[in-house]
Amino acid sequence: MDQNDIILMNLLLLNSRSSYAELAEKLNLSVNAVHKRIQLLIETGVIRRFTAKLGGSATPLVIVLIWGPSRLASFQGLPEKLAAQGEIYWLTIGGGKVLYIGAYLRSVNDLAPLVNYVKENADISEPVVGIMALAPMTVGSRPSENVLCGLDYRIIRSLQNDARKPLMNVAEELGVSTKTVRRRLDRMIRNSLIELSVEWYPDKSNDICTIVELRFKPGADSRMAYGFSKKYFPHVLFLWTYANIPDLAMLAFWTNSMSEVQSMRESLEKEVGVASVNMNILYVGYIFKTWRDQIPVE
């Protein structure tokens, strides 16, 4: 993948229904060129699905990342065990048999059972647990704006595995007008009631994806890492900070070569406020359906 592919992926992660024209304008490419790039990403398995699920304002949501070295002799069967848990949405395997496991929780009260499940099935004796985000209702919105009706759930369900489905097809499937679907969808997007994204697998390409753990010096604010997203654009794929680990930030970096990985490490070590940099190459990733995907179905 080149830089345009990475920028394209980031745009689709934020809104997988972005039109080819909108994407082309932001990338300064032709519509045809953008279409070809997306099709190639699909054919190579980098993009698995264009997804729609309940947004953070539609349901209480705590996002957790658990990581640590596993003592399992083999990871055969592990993805299936984690997928069956119901809250785990993401598994990535890195060097040193370090596992990174992401989960969506309805409440922090669900955290202890989740950690015990991971310790037992992934055989991580002392996992690190980071609470990434707690998504409240949209700030400043009226309670009525955060209520989904039956039609809203049906629209989400229709788009669940193909978020780029034409609205005309959604309307025909649900027996309503295209105008009604567009109006309901625009409202959900505006109030963060729907999350339109993609399932993507960077390990399907020939590039290198690295998790970077940044520890900050006493008195430094880990939120300064958000500035790194702009400074190292477009190499930063994701950035996580933790409410319960204030001196830690984690980045997911994309590079084409190991020399770029080394260059990134040296550059980050020189950043003001950074105490240490720990990097781990990722080898394979899995994405699972969770209770968030089940709600529109039910």
C-alpha cells in the first residue's frame, strides 16, 4: 500500500459511506482511481467488510484493550474461543507472543469477568488492562435525539454487512421511501447513533504494522500524543490513551520497511515528554462480531 491507500483507509474508517467523489476530492485523485484502489483493497483482503453498527450515543459503551505475553504453546483455536465470548471484537498477535485484545463492554462492572476469561483462555498471567473510552450521549443533545425507533434499527441491520449499499436498495428492502431512509440515516450520523466503518486487515498487505507504546515522563500529558497523529501523518493508523493509565499512549503505525520502523522509533524517542518507546511488530489480526452487532438483529 502507498500513502494514498492509507489515507483512503482512514477516511473509510471514519465514514464507510463516503462517496467516491468525496474521497477523490480529499485525495486529489480521479473518481475512477479511487474506485480502483478500493476494489483492489477488497480483492487483496485488506478490506473485508463495510460495516454499520450502533454508535456510542445509542448505547452505553466502554472500550477496553487487554494485552500481554501469552504462554500458550499454540494459538490454534484461540480466535474461536475469544469470538465466542461475545464482548471481544479484536485480536492481534505480535512478536514475543504478545496478544492485543479489544472488547466492547456495556459497563465497567463487566470488566472483571472479561479479564478472567482472557487470562484463562489466552493464558496471559498478568495482563495489562487499559480503559480506552467511555462514550456518553452526544453532549448538548436532547434525550429524544438519542432514541432509536424500530425503523432506525432496521436500517442499521440492512447496512450492517454492506454499509455502502445504495439507499434505494435499503428502502426497497424495508418497504419505505428512499427519502425516509436518507432522513433517518442523516439523523443517526449527526447524533452519533450509527457507526459506519470498515473491517480491515493490514496483515493482508506486504506492509508492516507496529504497535508503539509510549510512556511519558512525570508531569507530561499523554494527550500530547494526539499531536503525533498530525506530525506522523499518514503513518499513524490508530491512537489510544487510557483513563486508568494516564502516562501511557499507544499508536498503531504503518510503514513499508523495517528501516522506517527504526526511523520512527528514533524520532519518537526524541519527542519532548516521552520517557520510553516500546515497539512490537504485528503479524495477524482477527475481528469478531459482538453484542453491538446483535442488537439491531434482535
